Amino acid sequence: MKNTVSLAIVSVIGLILFGTCAFFMRHLLFEGVAGTYEEAAPNRAEYNDRWVSYEAIACLGEYAEGTESYNFIPTSHEYYYLIWMADGSIMPLSVSKKADKEYLDALTDATYDYIDGITEYIEMEPRTFIGTVENQDSEIRGYYVEALKYMETTEANGWVVRYDLLDCSKTRAGQLLLVGAVMLIPILGITMTIVSVRKEKHKAAHAEEQFLPK
């Protein structure tokens, strides 16, 4: 009986956790793109946890790289880039997919070919990135500031610098998998509760048979 009650409690907690995740992640799970980075960055509260887009046309290079690990085994990577915006300002953008990294590396080469006068324009097709606007953590922000100083693209030199990160390392599929994993908790709990109740009923129904002569 105690096991059944415990399983029921776990199931209820799991359902509450699932409902909470689904509620707070509803924009990421069910909505499309809510706006652009230019619209979202100065209106963070309105676009909190909502998908926004930006069409990258130029890139000044990678300024940081992060790795998440589990038991010392790398599980994911994030790559941070300096994006040269159409209005002449600088913004930070992060990606995790290999294809996105390869594109931004190639865009960086094409951008410097243009800056150095090798080409008359940036010979790369623009690509639209979709993510969420986030704060950079202190360490990554420090690398961002250092890279800007090294490249002399600081506000003191007349540049407009944006510090809000467009985090494109997340995807809708990843969010669905996360919520799906949480949903497994109550499903397993409810299943085990049903099995446990049936076992206890079966045991109670046949309890007398244990004492009957063979």
C-alpha cells in the first residue's frame, strides 16, 4: 500500500512538473517566430522566451566556445560569433550545430575578403538564424568585450555595440524532447501505480487460498 501511495505522489508531482514546463515553455513549443532581433533586443520583456530571427549578412569571427559535459564526457558545444549587422552595429550570436558553425566561419572569410578589398561585396548568401534573446553569462561577455577591444570595434571608436545574445543553440525539437522526457515521469508513475494496485488486489483476492489445504 505504501508503495502505491508513493507512486501516486510521484505521478502527481510529475504531472505538475510537466504542466509547469509546458506553461512556461509554451511560446517555444507552440509559437512561430515572434519578431526580429532588432525588435526583440530593446524589448526583452515582451519577447522573453519567444523565437526571434536575424538574417546574418556579415561576420567578424568567433570570440568564444563553450562545452557542456556529463561525467567528463562532452555532450554539446556552443560557438559564439561577432555579427556585423546591416546598420553597422555589432551583436553576439551563438550556435551549436556543425553546419551553422561552418557557415559562419565561411561568412567570416568572405567578410574579411570584402573588408580587405579582395572582393567588391560579401560573396556569401545571407542566412536567417532563429533563436532567443538572452543575457551573456559573465565569462562569455568578458570574451566578447576583449574581442571587441582587440578588433578596435568598441563604442569609444564610434561603433554601436549590442550585448544581448541571440542564442540559436536551441531548437523546437530540442524543447519538445525536454518536455517529452519530463512527461515520461508521470506516465511511468501512473503505469507502475496501476500495476501495483492490480497486484495488491490480486494478492488480497487470493489471500485465503494460501491457507487452504492442498
